[in-house]
Amino acid sequence: MKFKLLYFGDILINPKKRAQHIADIRMQFHPQLKKLIEHSPWTNLTQYMVPNPTKSPVTTRHIGGIDWNPIITPNLKLIAELDIQMLHPEIVGVPRSDIDNRVKTILDGLRCPQNEHEIGANTPRDIGPIYTLLDDDHLITKLSVNTSHLLDTSLFADHIIRTPDSIFMLIDVNVRVAEGTLENLPFMV
């Protein structure tokens, strides 16, 4: 199964408040993932996306007073292949374009926080469960990154603050089944 995630905003390399920066990135992916699970085959799994379900193939984590619902989990025996298109305002090949640390930051934003220290102080606690792509980034089995120069940012909404660190990312996600089970059978198509 394949789908795309979009991101536009800052990807800071060494922010002072790293947990909050990662939380802001997660919150851009949350509404996209929440919309994704409204469609098949994810709709078959939403009944399990509640705290403490019985015999759940889905892992709902309760961390920092928030329910987190990663959609690719070890319980489902799903893995992910990511193809990231990264467009940034810097000319490709200049020393300032630090790709490896930006990729690390975006991967942290795609996964569920592992403890309370990874949850930003401004993370909303009243919106219900927050959806993340991955339970943990060890579920990524393939990663490719292409960079290019972002020529114009005027196509993005006016309320989005543009800075020299603003990046547009198009992330192609290919969900694969690591081991067939009854719960992940719909993902084998």
C-alpha cells in the first residue's frame, strides 16, 4: 500500500527546544494520518485504536497524558519504505544544506515519542489520540532522499511562516508486510 505525506516548515538541525520542534513536525503529519485511517484497509483497524483494547493488533501508547496511535507497528508486522523529496531554499551543494541531520529530525517527527521527554510542552492534550506514521523508526527498511532547490514558496498558505530553514517535503510511503497475519491481510494487496 502506498500513500504520500506532505510537510512544509522548518527542519532545524540543532534546535534549543528539540522536543517541541519534533512535536511541531508530528502535528503537521497528524491530520494527514487521521484522514488516512478513514480509508480502507485502515478502517478495519480503527476499532483497536483505543486505550487497552483486547487482542489488539494496534499499539496505542499512553505517554505524557496523551494517547498516541502509530499506524505502522510491530504488532501488525508492517514495515515502511520511504522516498523523501526534499526541496529547500538553499542551492544544492552549499555547505549549509545539512541533509543527514534534517533527515534524522524528520524521521523523529514521523515516529511515536518513546518517553515523556520527547513530548513538546505545547503538544495539544485535548484533541484525542495523536496519529504518527511509525511506532519506532526501526520499522523503516528502505530510505531514499532526493534534494532540490525550492524556487518559490509563494504557493504555500500565507499563514505559514517562511524562514531560510523552511523546507517542503513530499514523502512517499510504501507500507509492506513483513510477515502475513489475519490482521495485515488487507495490506498485501
